[in-house]
Amino acid sequence: MKVPPSTFFRTLSAAWLGLCLGCVAPGYGQSLPKTVSLFDGKTLNGWKTVDPAHAKLWFVADSTIKSGDGINKIPANTYLHTTKEYENFEFRCLFRLSGDAKTGMINSGIQYRSVLEKGTILGYQADIGTGYWGDIYDEHRRGKLVGGDLSTLRHLLKEDGWNSYIVRCQGNLHELYINGVKTCEYVEKDPATPRRGVIAVQIHSGGVAQVEFRDLTITEFP
């Protein structure tokens, strides 16, 4: 029996659709993780400084979280942290670090899975700054854990301009990306190390510097 062309293509389309539906990833039909903003662009609601005395060192201008004025030296390491804790997530932001290296250390970072203890912060840091780009540093704990691979990033990095950062944590696996380029990964083997904590932005003491963060978002995973 000769099948009309229209019937043939309808049958083929239905078969193809069925094949595609059968090949989708597990969890099809479930809601995808929701990405939420951590910064309203106007205030520091949802954020606190580790040291209350440093509250005036962080401010909002031009829809950006900032610290440092680019005129005076940064007096002390200071951190602005979320009031909520996170475990498995993908954090994203845009950042810009500027300053005169002749005046002292120009450095910043993004703390994650970090805990507050005795007036300071301990935990992982996605490092920012010359000599430290894309490193994972364990702040006030174990020091440098892994160095960033700049073989590709050095072609894309704007050292005194805007760049993007992605910090991804799933279980014991940590991954860092700057401008979409993976700089490093780290697998935590110490079960005693906290897997849940705050996210914080930092500016390092020493030089005449300013750091800026904007478009801070997080996507939590199960």
C-alpha cells in the first residue's frame, strides 16, 4: 500500500520526537535549579562585614559593591560576607581590581564555603590579582591549595578591567573559571573541612587599590 507523503512525514516526525524524549537526561520534567541575585544593586542588604568596624569600608555606587577609593592605602584585610550559607552551588560575578602595585599589594578574592570564627573568616578563596589569578587559597587555614593555569587565560584577562568569575562546588569538587576559562580544580580529601559556609568578597591590605563587584548570582544544587 502506498503511504501518502503527508502521512509518512507525520509518522517520521512522531518517531523522531519519541526518540528525542527517550534520550533526554534523567530528571526531565523536574524544575531546573533557580539562579538568584545576591545583590539588589542599591544596598548591602543580605551582606555584613566580618569585622563590624570595617562596615564603612564597603559601599554601593553605580550598581556595584566597592571597597577602596584608589587614593588611600587599604588599612587591613576586610571581608563582606553573605548572611546565608551555601554548600553545592555555582556562584557568578563580574569584578574589577585596580591599583598601583608600587604602593603595596593589590589583591582581592572571593571567599566561599567559609566560616566565621573569632572575628575572622576561614575558608576557600578564589584568588584575584597578579601572581594569584585563579588560585584556590585556604584563607587563615592551610594556605595555597592549587595554582591557577594561566596558559589560556593570559590572552583574555584584563588585569585592571572587568572580568568574570565562576566558582562551582559540587560535593568535594571545586572548579574556578575566569572569563569562561577554567583555571583550576581541587578535590577536598579532608572530611573534617566544612562543606557549607558563607560567600564573601575581599580586598587585601597594603596598597592603594579599589575592588568592584557586580551581577553577583548563585545557583544552588541539590
